[in-house]
Amino acid sequence: MARDFRNRPPPPPDAAARRAAPPVVCYPVAGLPPVDPGFCAAVADGAAVVETVIVPPRDGRAFRVPAGHLFRIRCVQGPQVGDLNLWHAQDLTERFYSGKTRQLQASHLTTGDRLWSSLPHLRPLATIVADSLGWYGWDDDGAGVHDVIGTRCDPHTNRLLTGADYHHCCHANLTRALAAATGLPLAEAEAHVHDVMNVFMCTGFTRDSHQYFMKASPVRPGDAITFLAEIDLLGALSACPGGDCGSGHSDDRAACFPLQVEILRPRPEALQGWVPAEPSTYSAPARLEV
Ligand SMILES: [Zn+2]
């Protein structure tokens, strides 16, 4: 598994001093409006389920969530990883920005973390208000759950690495789900599919070579993660062909299970003080001409 570092140059005499520079968090977020733990804990109390979508194994489904509604992804029947895409319901060019979310929040998400949208919008699309796997933290391999590191399994990479074609990778499942929800041709829909949040997936980087790894998800039937839609959302979820992602993906070998998506309407009192997220106030067209 380890990469070959034999051609590394020898370290300079002051290598230890250079390596001892203190880490500085790239994006200080103390100035952002805080997410209120009390709000997260209470917003789903008494919420009414208005729609339930079942995502079949090795397949994808889209769903719509009005601003101020919740969506809950639930493990049913057996351990299963889900690949999540989010778009502004009326503008597919505004979509989940995995990389910036990773920088503003962390490599793995949990309650209180926000899922940010692409530039020039850069606003929270959704906030995680509950996560039954929040206990997991970091394990002895340095792994955590719900990463925003991985991209999604896709048939192009699979062909590159194996020479084989497989048509139920998450990328393809998300493409078909988006096409079905919007009426877009598949080729157009494919261009809107983007890097995901890996719901329930357990991942990290190997200690020796910092390569992305996965291990069997700790998710069990009944576990769930709940999001508040900060604007009107179109979502798509793929039940990854990797199942619990404890062995492989991009083929039919792993045991796979459905995932359930519930759309919930909170009680009006539970949303007191909440307002939909506004896009970035940076006036891009004018300032970019400077
Ligand atoms: Zn996948």
C-alpha cells in the first residue's frame, strides 16, 4: 500500500527546525455566526414527516427539501454508505462545495457543521442538526465518519484502474437520479454531479503514505443523520455499490442495502429566529474587473 519514497532527496541540516513550525488553522471561523446546539437539539422535535424516499441498493434517488425543512438520511436493513449531492433547487450552478466545506469545517462532518455552496454564492446549503454516529470521533487508524475528502466512486476512474465497465457507481447513480428529477439529458446531468459528502462512510489517510483509505462503516440500522435545509434544495443520494465500504466498490460484490430519506417539516415555533441563508455579499462582477 505504501508509496515508494526511495527517490526523496536527503533532508537539509535544519530539517527538524523547519518541520517544527507550528500549524495554523487556515480558515479561522470564530467570526461566523455560531450554530446554536440548543437549536440543533430541538428543531426536529415534533417535526412532521412529509415525504419518504427509499434509495435502492446500488442506485440513486433525488429529493426536494424546501428551505426550513429537514432531511434525514437513515440506515435501514444493513450497514450502507451514501454519496450525497446538493444543489440550489432553482439553480443547479449553485451546488455543494466539498473542498471549501472541508476547509471551513473539517475533513469529516457532524452535528453543527454546515455544508457550503460553490462560488460565487458561498452560503450554507444545509446544517447538520443531529448525527447518531457523533460518538465515533477518531479511531485508532485516524479514521472518522461522514467525510468530505473522497469524491464519489465513478465509472471513469474504475475503467482507468481496472479496464472494466461498471454502471452503478455513485457518479452514475447520481447522474441518473438528477436526470430523472429535472428532465435533463444524461450527458447534461452528468456535468452537474459534483464531489460528495460521504454519508456514513468511515475514512482516513494512511499514516505512512497519507493515502485515502476506507474501512467498514460503523453505521447500523436505525442510525441517522439529519440536516436543516438553509435554502430550497434539490438533493440526490446514491446507495454506494461498496455497501459498508469495508472491502471494495465499483462492482456487485459487496452486500448492499437501501437508504431512507425522510423530508420533515418542523413545528413553526422550532424555527423562530431562523432565516434562509443569503449568498455571499462580495460583489464579484464589479470587483473582478479591477
Ligand atoms: Zn460509491
